[in-house]
Amino acid sequence: MTGSASYAAAISTPNGAVRQPTIVATKISDPDLRSSLEDNQKPPRPQRPGAGIRSRTSYFRSLGKKAEKDKGGREGVVEERRSGQYPRVEHQPNTGNPDENVYVLTLKITDSLARPMNEMREKYFPKHLNRTPAHLTLFHALPHSQLETMQSDLSQLSANTSPFEVTTGSPFRMRLGVGVNVDHGYQTMKDVHQQLKSQWLPFLSEQDAGGFRPHWTVMNKVNQEKEVDHAFEAVRSDLSENMREGQALGLDLWLYDFGKWKWINEYSFGEPQNTLSKTRSNRGEGFVASKNDFPGLGEQTPGGAAEKRPAIILVGGFGTRLRPLTLTYPKPLVEFANKPMIQHQIEALAAAGVTDVVLAVNYRPEIMAEALKTYEVQYNVKITFSVETEPLGTAGPLKLAEAILGKDESPFFVLNADVTCDYPFKQLADFHKQHGNEGTIVVTKVEEPSKYGVVVHQPNHPSKIERFVEKPVEFVGNRINAGIYILNPSVLSRIELRPTSIEQETFPALVKDGQLHSFDLEGFWMDVGQPKDFLSGTCLYLSSLSRKNSSLLTPTSEPFVYGGNVLIDPSAKIGKNCRIGPNVTIGPDVVVGDGVRLQRCVILKNSRIKDHAWVKSTIVGWNSTVGKWARLENVTVLGDDVSIGDEVYVNGGSVLPHKSIKQNVDTPSIIM
């Protein structure tokens, strides 16, 4: 063994997942420590009680070095530090008993979050000091003597805790580095920590018994202030443009042995409810929840449609593109034209004879359960959650729900939860039956096909697909995938239970075998997954209602309707001398003051627009207030319970929930 030692061993867990390698100290120069490692013996632990880490002064004195004071008054070995010749002390968490092994408890998160945070740490943490991957630590030094008690407590707590969303928050300066706060999941982490802390307080170390701030450390042990400043600004810029997100799946317990983290056990959080029918894949787990998982769901009312046909709606994850609205409700429950998006789709599916609807989700299904009970009764359908503990792409969810989608020979519908259009399910089913092949995708015409993946048909065949061309430079067609399909159950045999893309893997295989057709969509279409498209989709939807002379629209004879295409809930109150329209939706219990001008906007439930406010190209979130003479425009989005002051101007602002804005926002920005 040389003077430089490193260890990197992949740890396989009971479910087959490979954990991050563990890395121990490099440049071990102390003969006592080096020989201890070479003999595979437990190295000597520091003797100071409490946190158990010797000061630099006492450590260097023990090596026969004389500690000095540098100009800033800090203790250290100045010359040796400058030359890099002195040995670095490995961090040694300790419970006060130097002979007792200690354990570290961390939050287990999905790879979608763990990987980018570790990449960030590897980028900014000094490479020769970076011992472990990025992690979220709850406790640093748990004593071996209490292991049995701790494991029992962890098992009980994890069984009663559901997986929860975790996202990156703002970075912060540390004395010698940079940390990143937890945003979503912060309070849940605090609650988990507090519950365990209250049970374990008698045997916690001084550090673990103190305050708790959930965060990642992405840089530390850097004495150059300019380098820390540079890293802080870089991390802040990175996170402002690309927030990282994932889920907390449980807790990991590690044995700490002089730098090495040896994995001991995983305590998986309980699923949203108690009874789960699990399916394991080689990349993670998911489950299809039965009606017992969400009481009241799946209790089919009599008198269903004659032709039974299932469908799956790809709801997906956190809805980050539609924030700040999805910080309050899951994306499917955000009202589109005064009705949750998911309700529009279930209503259209039920009208086409669908009796079983699967919702493929990986975020907060328990929040949706209550609303969906009503839809089951209202539309006479059975609704089942298929919950992914790790995102499975656009094809993996179909395989996960195979027990429902493939239970008979009936073709099943697939649709993206972000898509709004005149859903052509009946016509699509008839067309699919006529050509007799395995799959049909709905296509829509666009004006700028170079921005999309274009569908190209076989020569002399109006519907059979020959190939897909991604963002073509030269014109090859103007039809694109509209995110709605009908597939035979045989297609499920082409899909593996892993993160899979239906567009990039499944459809090309069907095309190769001559089994995929397209169906032209008539009328409007829009992916409403982000605010500007949500507003555009609202305009298209209202125009569609107008062409149908729908009674849902507020009559143009009303004195406040200006330009038509206005949809107002009957419970809303409209003041005097208002001009509303075109393309406006106003939700339940909204109060609009006198002299208000509304155009191309969405006003959600229980909001208030005060006198003479001017609102255009804006989404006003639930329970929000827009002040007198305020002006909002240019795709401004207010989250839940936002207050805009009197005479305030907001130009393209995205305001997070529960904020009060009293000064102008002159340029598009996120107000946190």
C-alpha cells in the first residue's frame, strides 16, 4: 500500500440497485493510521467528547508539530498548509464514546435528483477532499448501542410516511463553501427529523441534538473566498434556470468507519395508502393501486357502456412547466376553462365507451383521489392509479398497467394529460378497427413543422406511417404527433418494464413492421403544459365553444362582454362598467370590481380583481387579489394566495404562492 489510499466499492442493495461507491481518505501520511488500515484494523478514534473531532491544534501537536496563528487569528500549521505536506484529519463523527461505531442516516431520493446534485458536488467540491456523493443527512452520529431501538423506530416511521416531492431551493454561502437548500420537501424532512429527534434525544450527539437545516453541501473546505464566491454565483445561476427535482423514497442507514460509508439498511416510505399490488422492474418499483388503496374509488355504478374499452392517461410527475400553479395542486386538477383538465379527458373518454381509466402518475395521487371519486359516479367509469416510484417515460407506464390494459382483446386509448382538443375518440376507434393493424396515432397539422418531429407517410398510402423526422430542415410534411393513440394489447409485448419512450422506441418498431397508422385531427389542438400555451389553449377552446354555439359561454348580450368568447361561472360577481373579453374565463366565487378590463386571461376560483385593474395575458391563481389600478400582462402567472398591490405593474412575472407584491415588476422574472 502506498501513501495514497482510495476505496470505491459498489454496494448492491436487496432490491438489486447499485448504490454510490464509498470513498475514503487520500494522502494518509500518519504511520499509525496507515498501518491500521493496512492491517485491516479499526483505526484509533479521537478522544475529545461531544462531536468527537480533535481540533487542528491538538492533532498537529500529537504529531510533534507546533501550531501557529495565521494573520487572521485562525489556528493551523501555516507553512505545512501552504506546501500541502501535512496530513489532513479525516472527519470523524462520534457520540462521545471513541470506541463505539456510529451510524449516519440520510434521505433516499430518486436518481433524477441524486445524480445532478452529485454532479454539482463533483464539479465544485475539492476533488482530493470529496469523500462521498452528495447527500441529505438527517443525523450524523447515531450510536451502535442504540441500533436495535433505532431500527425499530425507523421501520415504524417509514411505514407511516408517504413518498414526497423534493426539489432544490436557493443556494447559500457557507464559511468555506456552498450549500443548496431543500425547497419542496423541506417541511416534511423537518417533520421526519423532529419525530426521530424527540425519540432519540437522550442518546444524540451535540451536533444531532441541535438545529436541523435540510440541504446539500456542494462545496466545502475551500479557503479562497473568490473561489467560493464564483461557485456560489454559478450554482445560483444554474438553479434559477434548471431546478432539480425528484422524490424521497425512504431513509438509508449507513455505518461510518473512518471515512467509509457501509450501507446497513433501507427503510422505504409507505405508499400513498396501505394495500398495494407491486410490480418490480430492473430500474425501480411501481404499483397499480386497487380501489382499496383509495377508499371509494373503483366502485362501479350499474348501467355501464355496452362496449368495454380501457384507457390510460399519462399524467406524469411534478408539472414543473406549469408552476407556480402546480405548487398548490397537481397538474390534472388545475382548472382549464373552469373544469380540471383531467375531468375534460375523463368526460370525453366516457362518452366514447371507456369503462376503465388508468392514471399513470408519480406525484401526489392521494390529492387527486377525492376529486376522482366524484368523476367515477358522474361518468360511470372505474378509475385506477398506476403509481411510478421512479418515472418510467411514456411507454413504461403502459407496461406497468398491463393487467388492466391487456386483460382482453379490446384496443385501449393512450393520451397525454397536457393535451386539449376536440377529442375524437369514437372516430379514432372506428378508424383503428377498419385498418386492422396494431396502432394508430392522432396527428395534427402545424404551421412550423421544423420545430417538431414530423410524421411521414408511405408513398401512395394516406395513413400508414413510413418514418418520423425530428425537426426537419427541409419540408417533408406538416403533421406531428398529437399525443393521443389507440393501441392493440399486443403492443404491450413490445414494451419492457423500464424507463422507455413510446415515441423513440415503441413507435419506430411498429413502423418497421408496417403496423402504425395516423389519424388526422380536425379542429384545434394544444399542449397546455406551460403558462403561455395554457392561455393559447384556452383561447382555442373558447373559440371551439363559440363555433358550436355552446350555452357554456356567457351571452354577448351582457353589457360587460367585449369581443365574445367569455366563460364566467354563475357564482362570480361582476362590477359596473367592466370590459371583459375576448378569451376570458372567470372561475367560481370570483369578485370583479368596477371599471375592470380583462382580456385573454384566466381568473381562478375565489380571486378578487379590484376597481379599474387591467389584466391581460395573465393567469390569476386561486384566492389571489389584484389591487386597484394595477396592470398585469405578458404571461404573468400568480400562484395561490398572491396579493398585487394598488397601482402595481407586473410584466411577465411568475409569482410563487402566498407572496405580496408592492413594487413594480418591469421585466419577466420569478418572484420568490
